[in-house]
Amino acid sequence: MNSPKVEIISDCFVKPKFLSEEANKPIHFSPWDLVMITTNYIQKGLLFPLPENQDFSITTFLEDLKHSLSATLTHFHPLAARLSTVKQQNPSSFTIFLNPENSPGARFIHSAVNLSVADILTPTDVPLVVQSFFDHHKAINHDGHELSLLSVKVTELTDGIFIGCSMNHMVADGTSYWHFFNSWSQMFKSKNVSRPPLLDRWVPEGSDPIFTLPFTHEDQFIERPNHPLLRERIFHFSSDSLAKLKAKANSECNTTKISTLQSLSALVWRCMTRARRVSADQKTSCSLAVNNRSRLSPHVPENYLGNLVQTVKRTATARELLDRGVGWAAWRLHEAVVNHGDKVIKEVIDLWIKNPFVLKASAYFDANSVQMGSSPRFDMYGNEFGLGKASAVLSGYANKFDGKVTLYPGREGGRSMDLEVCLLPENMAAFESDKEFISVVNGENEF
């Protein structure tokens, strides 16, 4: 049965409440930003039940959201800009930058759909209609020349409200995305932002602050991902079950250094490889998203607005991965994380400056890879907007492929986590019935 359609009720643009002289100056991107030009926007949002307060007015709520968004954009004004490109000849290259001129601001959409919160949360798989709760469907970051860099879509359900944000991934990474969301929620509640963003772009020491892409035509670096139909499921892990998994991984390696996240990533890597029936001698990989802010020397503050995220990766044959325990895989991932420091990060940047490139999904991911994204450390459930605690965190179409796993904090807090897993239907069928995986989901992992 087809889901009801999400109908747009109103559509407008929101500008920063105040703009300083500094806010009218262009901002040039760092290498970490430029590599993202062909990936999708970040799309994350929160599903709230309607407040039981009989005085709740959607009209008043929407106005309050717009006013607080405008005030928040005073601090996060790059999100109200657009992209601009200057093309140079001899040698041919592109300079892409944030241009605050002639921009209508961030987009704000009010929509509605004849579905309940239960219609979204009860099915085994995340319903496809959730993708319609976000603007800029299938857009890539380069589209920010014409599209807003930030678009908020507020969708009314019969008994709930979904607030979804689509944010250009050249302007912000996951840390910056949730910093903005947290600041907006704070502005809504208390009319202030306690941690304004740091807007100056990070530049390697001694480098020219303006970086270019050495291409002759945009077709050389623009690629639009066209993902096959995937199944998407959210699996919940209790604090207790994750503690047992972490203890098992550390015990197998006679250490205490392996983290919960590394243990869980190792579990997913093993079980996904088994579900895909990867032949014994074939290579398989697991990549983890890593925040470089605290790893650089000197450290970059957590409130830096931009991209300072990188992936670390470990590869093994299916035989190596499955013949050994979860501890072996977790230790490999642990080593990848602890060895990722200032020296390694700057070596990668030096290589990029000598030979600039952009990330392309077709070249970056293979059929046997597992990509762990986002972080359970992000404060997602602290964003309440006067509605109380959200029932769920959900995401849109963006940056999903077979083997993409997104990490969220569990709603009940503690050290619980939720995993949003995307797999081809035949792979998901095997994965969701994998005994090792399900024993941890169900908290039956008595080791």
C-alpha cells in the first residue's frame, strides 16, 4: 500500500536576525570541505509526539521556530549563504567559496501528512515516506550554488511533529550539524547561544588560505549517486548488552583499551560480512568516521564550523575476520583509531594540496565495505523545542548505500545506542537473522 503524500502547506526563507560586517565577507573552503562537493547534504531530524497541552498552536509554534532560527543564523550566518564559483584559465581550475551576497537565506517549509507517529515507528523497516520529511532530496553539495545551504522542513503528523534539517555537507560535518541543532534548540528555549561557532576555516600552517580544484570542467568532479533500493532498519542496543560485548572483545585480546564503539563496529563488520556471503579469500573493510578536531596539534575547538572529519579503515579477508573472534576485529579498529593523529592527518592534507581530489561514492565504497558514520556522542535528544523529548532520530535519503551504518545515542540515555543499518534486501534478510548479531541486540550475549 502506498503511503499518503507529504503535502507542502507553506514555504519561505529565513535570514539572520542581525548581520555584522564580517558576515558579508566571502568564506573560502578548506580541503576537508572541498572533498565533499559531490556527496549529499546531511539529513537528520527528530520525531516528536504532539504535546498533551491543549493550548498548543501549530501556528504559534512555527512562528517561534522561525524567530529562533533567524536569531540562531546570526551566529551561524554561513548557513544562510550560497555557493559561488570562479573559474580560472591557464591552468584551468575552480575556486568555490561561500558567498553571502544575494542569498534569500535558509529555507523553511511547513508540510503535513496523514500518518501517525506509530505509522513511522512500528514497522520493522524505516518507511520510505521518511525521506519526504526532508528537503533537497538527492541533492549534492554542489547544488548549493542554487539551493539553500540549510533547509528546515517541519511536517505535521496526525499526532506528532517531525523537524528535519538538510544541511550542505561542504559547510558542516556531523559535529557542526548537531552544534547548530543544539544551538537552535537552546535559542528557542532560552533566547541565547552559549557556544557560538568558530567560523574561521582551518588552514594547514604555511598554506595559501584559498584552495582550488584543478579541473577543466565541472563534469570531471561532479557525480550524482544513484543508489539501488535498500532496506533500512534501526536496531537498539542496551547499555548492559554493549557492556558485555565490550568486555568480551577486551577479554579476547587481554586488554582494557577497546571501546564500546570499536566493539560494536567489529560485531557489525563480522555479521555483515557473513550476511553477504563474502568468499573466504575476498577482502572486506570497515571504516569509522573520526573527528579530527582534538587530534590536530594545536587542537581545533569543538565549536569549529566546517568539516574536520575523516575515516580510518581496516581491511581483512573474510576468512581472517570470521575465523577469529570479535576481539580481533575490534583491536584492529582500535589500532586504526589510536594511530590516527596529527602527523597522519597533516600528511593526508599535504598529499591533497599536491594532488586535489573529491570524494566519489563509486570509487570510495565497494560491495564488501562497512561504513560507520555519525556518533552516539552527539546530543540529539537534548533538542526539545518545547515539545519534550523526541521519540526517535531519523534520517533522509542522503549518503546511504549498501553497508552504511549510522550511529545514534539510545533514547533512554546511559551508554545505549541505536544503529541505522542500510543493506540490499537480500543482505538484510541474512543480517537481521544472524545469531551473533541478534544475541547482542536481544541482550542475550552471556559470554
